[in-house]
Amino acid sequence: MSRKCLALVANFHRERRIGRKSANFIARVHAHLRGRGIQLNVEFVLDRPDEITHREIDEAAKAIDGARLHVVDLGNLGASRTHGVKAARGDVICFMDGDDYFSMNWFEVALDYLSQGPRREVAHTQYMVGFDQDEFIRETRESGDPAFDPLALAVDWYWSANLAIQAEVFAEMPIQPYDHAGGFGSEDWDWACNTLAAGIARVS
């Protein structure tokens, strides 16, 4: 694996100007990593975006060297995540949604960890912080923690979509498009259940 290349799949929908703030953050991360000798290859995936979101992210993407914009008509976050992964240029892939932010060191630390050899793991940030209408600070629990009970996923949620994974592990267990009308939960929850059942750990 290449130590010097990291892929980022950034999914947008109708985040509007909040999405532009997230895209500007990606630009800062791109510049920071470039200064550290790492190329961040960004795939912006816009699934049925409104006009403002499309315009704002298109403008932001033009300011990031090598960033690509994918406008899709899938209407499904699971499918649009997978679309981005298929386009991703890197052996290690990070996910980010259009209203997310990270600590600046996360990307390089995730790349270092997942570049050390085959790892059937999904890596998360150590903490999740909610803001605006849902304020919280939550420590991420690893699936190998003795206190972790996978059956608790029936009633609780441990991990956000802010993650990093080796591309070949994702190819083994891609996210399935969800079907809320059919009674299924969100795509990230469903994927967490499927990856754990397949022996793919969650670490932070």
C-alpha cells in the first residue's frame, strides 16, 4: 500500500451553505496533508442535490487540486457511498458527510494505521461530538471491548459514518442500498451489522 495517498469520499445531498463550510474544511485538510507529503484524492458525491448545494460544492471542488465532482441520481445514501468508493483513488478510503468535521490529525493517523498491512477493520474517530439541535460528546466503543454487546445494536448506535477502511475490505463487504419502506434501518447501521457478522472489527 502507498503511504503517500489517501482517498476521501464526501457525500452531499441538500446541506446548502453548511455543506460549503464542510467542503472548505476539506480544502484545509488537503493543504495540510500536502504539507505532510500526502496526496488527498477527493471524490465529492452529490446525490440529487438542490441548486445551492450543487453550486457551492462545485465552486469549492474547483479550489482543491485533483478533486472530482460526481452528481448522481440515486436517491440512496448507501448507493451513493458505494459510487464514491468505486471512483476513489487510494488503497485507504475515508468517509465524510456534508455536515461533518474532524480533528485535523485524524486523516494522517488513519492512513498510518491502515497502511501497515492487511487489516479487516473499520477505523473511527475516538470521539463523536454533536452540535446544533443534538448536542453531545460520545466516546466511540471498539467492537473488541469486553463491554461491547453486538445485540445492543438492535436498540443503540455506536458508530458514525466518519470512518476509514482499506479499499479491498470495503470491496469484500460493500454498503447495501437501504429500503426504509421495507422496514430496514439506515444504511450505516445495516452495514455495521453485516461487517461485524463477517468478522470485520470496529476500532478507534
